[in-house]
Amino acid sequence: MPRKITIHQIAKEVGLNASTVSLALRGDPKVREKTRDRILEAAKRMNYEPNNLARSLSNGRTRIIGVMLSDMSRFYEESLEAVFTLGEAAGFTISVRFCSWDQAREKAGLHSFVSNRIDGIIWGPTDYNTAEIAEMDALLHKFEVPTVMYGLPDDTQSLHCYQIGLDMQKSIQVGLAHLKSYGHTDIALLAATEVQGMFGRMYRRRMAMFRDAFIAEGLHLDDRRIFEVGDDNCGGLDLALKLSQMERSQWPTAIFAADDLLARELVKSFKTLGVRVPEEISVIGYDVFPWAMGGQLCSVNLNTKEIGEKAIQMLLKCINSEHPQQFDQRVEVLPQIRLGTTCGRPRSR
Amino acid sequence: MPRKITIHQIAKEVGLNASTVSLALRGDPKVREKTRDRILEAAKRMNYEPNNLARSLSNGRTRIIGVMLSDMSRFYEESLEAVFTLGEAAGFTISVRFCSWDQAREKAGLHSFVSNRIDGIIWGPTDYNTAEIAEMDALLHKFEVPTVMYGLPDDTQSLHCYQIGLDMQKSIQVGLAHLKSYGHTDIALLAATEVQGMFGRMYRRRMAMFRDAFIAEGLHLDDRRIFEVGDDNCGGLDLALKLSQMERSQWPTAIFAADDLLARELVKSFKTLGVRVPEEISVIGYDVFPWAMGGQLCSVNLNTKEIGEKAIQMLLKCINSEHPQQFDQRVEVLPQIRLGTTCGRPRSR
DNA sequence: GTGAAAGCGCTAACAC
DNA sequence: GTGTTAGCGCTTTCAC
């Protein structure tokens, strides 16, 4: 038995023509049911596996959607799951590339997408507004590869791609407004900024946005109210310990943790040390962990599931349309306050 | 300007034949340098992007390696990075599929790899020894797609694929032996087993292996020495608190945490609560976090980087060889004790 | 060195 | 309903 079976061999086997086999395999109603059954039976028996290269070369589409990501960050987990679910339901295969925050690899990966003639791209870029990004954006546009960039913090008007926007500063403001609604004004910030590499860079960027958000909400963020720790999910204990050595009258009334895992550890540590949350101090988290603390943690959720859904929906619309221009260039995904039990009115001082 | 440029259009532009252009683009020495420069210049100017579908259909290989994973688990991070680095250095594009622990999706993904005629597969299966896995293994074998399965706990002799083995029980025994070498015999186990879904399943499986490993090392594991928590990286504090309410004479002399993050939190919590590690109690972790606690944590490292390296090296060897049978069917990757400062001799009782 | 021609496996238009 | 034919864009063999 020959190794790679083609439709011609199946055709010969059942005494028909290759094009009939082709039609039958794709379930075309033109071919009689009995004929189709014979063909399918032979295909299965001969271990036929269709050759997508030939198929795609011939009909001009691959039914593959490429996803370009910087790393296997938790940030992408939920959105990617949404992309899979909706993309596969629409008959597409999802192919992922990672670039490890390396722009050369990112570029090479996107080129490979183009060379392999995938039908569309979802792209979470390593950085924004750099020359490389603009160059790839222009290339993808020139090749008419439908592309959705997602997780973009700012409106990057110069790009041609569709964009799923995520206004981080606004989402922080949402959290601050939530705390203000309880009456908090003395709010501290717990953030991991001493992390090395790209993660650290991300955290530091996030920190800058926190500062801006405080100002935008008319709040004062004293430098002594900023607690920086050297690890993304192991600094809560440090802060709880630090505070427990201070007089309570000196405490802030609420703490905004820049990461849900930090917040989770902070709350647990407070409880361990006998500090009541939220009676003595309120805690709010920020990020992408809806499951943190079994839903008890109050947090600003970045809603990444919706980001993924919007991205794949936009892309599918664009792929299936003749006039992709008619769609909105940019869609904003709004964060959601996830109510828990860790925020309350400030203690009386 | 037409949208998709082909070598024929370039040929027409420079007044040559398409086959010359084809040779020139691939840097064949047969074509004169001056001619090649003219061709490359035209290709760049016209924004030519090669069509891999046509190329692969013609020459029979795609230069793509497919990686099939269950999810974006931290377990895969390092190994995947190794696969990228070595694979790309060898001129391959790495394409990743995730199946979210769904065997139907896993199967579909592997089929798509075959249909797209990728040159080889690295596969971390969702489960072992099931009919589905065996079926896909047989199919991949029949299609002669070189395949390396990795992270396999047991010797699965019935499979045709190359295997990178990881003997979890032995690696736990390595950790236990390390503790025994200090003189510990009263060793407790901290594990997260109340986690939902596939993670929980994995943790429970890990738990069973811990029991077997204790027995194999001639140690007694009393049920009261097993501390199960409901979260994969937030249970350390609970245990530290629990122990601090017990008389120290009742304590175990060492704790084996089934996860580095658990271990890390445990050590930090001990320190917070005034318990000296390792003077009063030793802690050893287990998993894939070489960076946990800045290298201070003593741990059994599963060595996933080497798993990835071995996998891609085996695969490349197999792809480049005419006689893949000559290589070993299965390679074992051994865990390493990562020495830290959290293990020492047991306190005198 | 360069060109001509066949073919990779499939699809799609059109005959019959 | 089924067969015929002409590509899809590239590589490869063989002339010249």
C-alpha cells in the first residue's frame, strides 16, 4: 500500500473520476448518496488524509487563523480559549506562534503566516507604536490579510489593522471610583515593579498608569503610599507584615493591588495576622483572575474573555466579507468591577 | 499593482524565466550574482512574498514543526522555549495548537497537522494509554510523520512515537532521599488536591505518586501528615498557621510541598510567623520554578528545559534522517535537586 | 547560466 | 450526476 493516498488513487479504486471523489469528500449534494458512501468507505479503508496544501493552493484559502502572542501569559488564557471555541465552531483551525517578546521573531512569525497564506491574524503585539509594528501592519494591509490587534492600550490611529482596545487607565479609574463610592480617599498602591525583563517592564508601565489614574480621579497618591515588591505574586505577605508594625491610625483605609495574585495574598495575610478585611482595611485587586479566592476578592477584571470574543468575531466578519472596510476600526472592551467581600466603608479614624 | 506577486511576474519584470527567479530567490549558486541582485531588487520592490503552499506542495516538505499541547501551563513554558530556539535555529517554524484538555480537539488538531503536511510533531498528550492516543499514534506512524511525545510518566511500550520520559515517582523519591540524607524521617506532605477540573486531576495523580514514593523510600506517610489545600499556590499560609497552633514537638521535621509556589508561600509564611527555616523545620518544593524565591528554595526541579531540548533534538534528527528507526525510542529526563537554603538537619526533639 | 516543460494534489468551470 | 480540462505557484529535471 502506497504511503500517501490521493483522490486519484481513490478514484481508481472505486472506478470513478478524481473530481467526483473530490466532490464526494466535501459532501457536495450533486454526487449520489450511494456513490458517496462507496467513496467515503474507500477513503477510510485506504487511510486517506486530504492534502490541505493542494486544496488551499487551488481554492485560495487555508481555513487557518494565526494567532501571534508574546508569551504564554495568564493574560491571554481566557481570550485564547474564546478564540478557539468560536474560531473552530466557524470551521477554522487556530495556529499559535509565540515570539518570547522578541520583535525579530515576531516579524518572522507574521511573515510565516503570510507565506503560508493563512486567512486571518489575531495579534497581541510585543510593543506599541514602534517602527517594526507599523511596518508589519503595513505589510499585512498590503497583502490584504485581515488582522485584529488586541490588548492595545491606546488608540493607535496610524495602524490599518482592526483593534480591540483596552483602556488600562480607565479601568484603574473604575477601581478607584469603586473605592471612592465607599468613601475611601486614602488609598495605597501595592505593585510588583522590581521584576526583571519584560514582565517588569509591563508592571512598571502599569505603575505609571496608576499614577495618572489617581490624578484623573482627583486622588492624591503619596509616595509613602506606594509599596513596591519584587515579585508578582508573593509580595502581599510583606506588605501585611509591614503594616502590622505600623500604628493603625497611620494606615491607608484601602489598598489597590496591581495584580489579583498580590491582592489575594494580601487579604489572606491580613486574615492570618488578625486584621479584619474589609472592616479595618479594604482591598481591591486588578487583572484577569475571576477565580481568585473563590470569588471573594473584589477586583477590576480586565474582561479578557470578551477581548478574545470580540477579536475572533471581528476577524470572522472581515474574512467572510467582501467589504472589510465597513466595520469599525477599533472596539473598546470595558473592564468590570467584580464584587467580592474585601471592600467596604473605611474605618472611622 | 496586482495584489499577489508570483515569480512569473518578477520574471516578466526583469525579462527572465520563472525558474531562474526561483533559483535566485533560494540563493542557488548557478545563477549569476548580478542577475540575482536584479531579481532580488525587483522582488523587494514588488513586495513579493513566497507562497509556501505551492513551494511545499512541490517539494514535499513544509519546514514547519507542530506542537500539540493541552493548555498554556507553566509546565510547558521552558520546554517550549527550548523547542523554539533550537527549532528556529534549524530553519523550522514552530506552530502551536492547544486542545484545552479536550481529546476531540486534540485529535482534530493532530489531523490538521497531518493535512497541512507539517514535517514533525511534538506532542504532550492530555492523557496516557487511552484508545484515542493509541489511535492517533498509529495514524501518525502510518503517515510517517515523525512524532515525539513528551512528558510521559510511564513507559508506554505500545506506542510507535519517540518518547521523552519523565518518571515522576522517581523524581519524588529523589526529593525524599535528599531529605533523608539530612536525617529526616517524619516528613509531611503539602498538596493542592481540591482544585477543580483537569488541574485537580493532575494534582490528585501527583498525590498518588507521592504516596507510592514514600513507600518506595521506606518512609511512613501518616494520613495526619498529609495537608491538602484547595488552591495551587495559596495554601502555604494555611499550613503555617495550622502548625503554629500546634505544639512544636508534634511537628514533622520536614515538609515536602507538591508545588514550588506552595513551598514558596510556606517558607515566607513561616518566616513571617517567626518560625526559622530550616532550623526548626525544613521545606522542599517540587516542580518547574527555578526562579522561585531567588534560588533560595530547595526543590526537585523537573528539568523541563531539557525535556524540550531532547524533544526537538530527537525530532530534528528523525526529520533529517532516512532511517529514523535507528534512534532510541525513549529517552528519560532526570530531575535535579536544586539546592537552596530551606533544607537542613532536623531539630533535636 | 538560463529556459522549457512536467508535475505536486486539489478545485472549479464547464461538458456531457 | 459524472467526466474533462485547466489551472493554483512553485520546484525540479533536463535541454540548450
